[in-house]
Amino acid sequence: MENAARILGAWGSALWLAAAAPLALAQGAYPVKPVRLIAPFPPGGTTDVLCRLVAQKLTDALGRQVVVENRPGAAGNIGHEVAAKAPPDGYTLLLSAKGALVSNQFLYKRLGFDPYTDFAPVSLVATSGPVLVVHPSLPARSVKDLIALARARPGQLNFGSGGRGTTAHIVGEVFKTATGVNIVHVPYKGGVLAVMDLVSGQIEMSFADMAPSVPQITAGRLRALAVTSERRSPTLPEVPTMAEAGVKESLPQTWWAITTPKGTPAAIINRINAELAQIMRQPDVQERYAGLGLSTAHSTPERVLELVRVESPQMAKILKAAGIEPE
């Protein structure tokens, strides 16, 4: 009887601990082990750089290691599918972006995830507009020069992007429509790879992310012709906006956000959101962002989903006007 009581007591303790685990989690025990932060693009690009910066700061804030895991491919779709299928326990985070959540649903017949229902957003973490960069050997020192050159060489100038559906690709397609030029899209597995090929002269131009482009511009290995944001970038104050350069068409901007698998406890989402709010106010983070040509951002979880819902029909119209069909 005594042994039976001891066994029943042990089972009772185990059951109580299992039942109490979610409660302890909600009361702030999280995290009790390392957290992975999925970067759905290759190392060296904007997403990867942001992941590593945010991971370092979250490691300090949470007291547990936040490890970056690169899962590149299919314009971010592979990393998003991995995150969507992960347990919703707070130990898988994803650095998503506008391209994957807004554009890809119109570019791929099969995503492997639903941008509306498979994720529980946490917060925006960055915003930016691409910069139009060309190889220095290209005889174009302004957007006007580039348009004239493209018209003189239809179908001969290539522009690279981090993949079909990324902001760099969409901006290029809008630019083609707005200016009537025939330039050819060359997709890569990440924006940094497109920039590397541009530096080596394999392609002529790109509407690239600021992060991998700014060091190359500063070193003279790339020439910046215009930024696509409404205002000049503090990082490249001498570079005109596209509107100042004569292209008045509104060009898509991009944003990045931390998300989690659907079903992640609200207590965990709120904890990470609160930590991100503190991180984005830190002077060294703001300085690092500025050096990358990015703006810090923080939002409610609801704001991220609102952006997806509002910007998706807008993107559908842009892609339809550009004649881009899903594949």
C-alpha cells in the first residue's frame, strides 16, 4: 500500500507539473532553453544582418541564447514554411518581411504556408526603401541617363534581386512600367548574392536593399542613382529620391517583422514585443540601423497583420499591371 501510495504520489506530482507548465510559462518562466530565430534568406543580406542584431539583443534581454538559423530559398518561402510548421511554444521566431507575406501569395501557386492564418505576429522591427545601384562601368550617372541607356539597349540590361516577389523585384517591375524600359529580371536566392554579382559586373543594376549596398557604394564599387523612399536617406544624403530624379510613380517600400507560429501563447508574444520596444530605443541599435540605411520600428502584433491585409490587394494590382503571373 505504501509503495502504491508512493507511485500514485509520483504520478500525481508529474501530472501537476505538466498541468502547471503552461501556467508557469504564462507567468514569466519563458524561456527555459535556447530560442531559434529563422532568417529566410542567406547570410550577409538585410534579413540576416537584422536577425543577428535582434538575436544578440534578445539574448541579453531574455537571458537565454537566441540562435540565428538561415533557411534560404524561394524568395523566403522555405524559411516561412519551416516556421509555420514549428511547435507554437515560443522557441521558434521568424524574421519575416513584406515580400514573403504580401507579394509571394500572388507569385507562387504553392506557398507551403498561409500568410494570414499560419503566423502570430509580434512586432515590426525595421522599415526601408531600396536604392537603385549600377555597376560603375555603366555609362549612366543619373536615373535619366539610365532610362536613355535602357531604351537604346532594349532587353540588354539586367537587374538582380533577392528572388521573385522580393521588394527589389517588384520595384524593378514598377520602374519598367513607369518608364517604358525593357530591362531583364535576374532572380537570386538572396539580395546580397545579387549585390555581389553586381559588384563583379555579372549584372548591370539592382533595386537593392540598403544594408548590403551601402558599404559597396561607400567603397566606390557601386554607383547609387536614387533611393526609392519619399525622402532622402540620412545614410546617403547626396543621393536623390526617385521622384527627384523624375520618376513620380509610387514605388513599394519594405518592412521586416518578427513573427511566431500560430498558437504561440499571448504571454510569450507580449513578452517579446515588450523587449523589442526597449531594444529599438537603444542608441547603439539606432546607430547600427542608420548605418545600414534602415529605420527602427516597433508596433503592436495587430499592426503587422493589418499591413498584410491592407497591402496585399495593392500588391495584386501592381503585379497584374506588370503582367506577372504566379508560377
